[in-house]
Amino acid sequence: MSGIIGAVISFTFSAIYWIILVWRSRFVAKLLEKVTNHECPRCGRTQLNVYFSDQTDNRVGAWCEFCNLKAYYFGERLVPINS
């Protein structure tokens, strides 16, 4: 009888563990959306990728594929991380 109870408890905790992993991976996978072809303030090329919070208009950061500018947004202002 104790073997059956142990198996049920083990199965229950395994199921809960997998539910938490699946929930976390779905939550983490959709944090940012990338919008390409913005004009870079440093080099002037249209290779700036702007990153938004998922399904919102809140800009989070940016990266230029041409000059490697990396920056974050502070309100409407783009603040460079690297020089």
C-alpha cells in the first residue's frame, strides 16, 4: 500500500513540476517584440532594431546592426549603453 501512495505522490509532484516549467517557458518566451528598419541616431542607416515590451507600445531598447549601437529607452529618450 505504501508503494502505491509513494507512486501517486511522486507522480503528482512530477506533474506539478512540468506544469510550472511549461508555464514559465510560455511566459519567458514572449517578453520582447522586435521592429526593424528604424533610422539609427549614430550612423543614420535604417538598420536599427527597436525592441518593445510584448504586445505594448513601450519601447525597451535598440540595437543597430550596422554600427553596433546598443541602447535602452528612458521615456522617449534613447540612452546608449556602449560608446
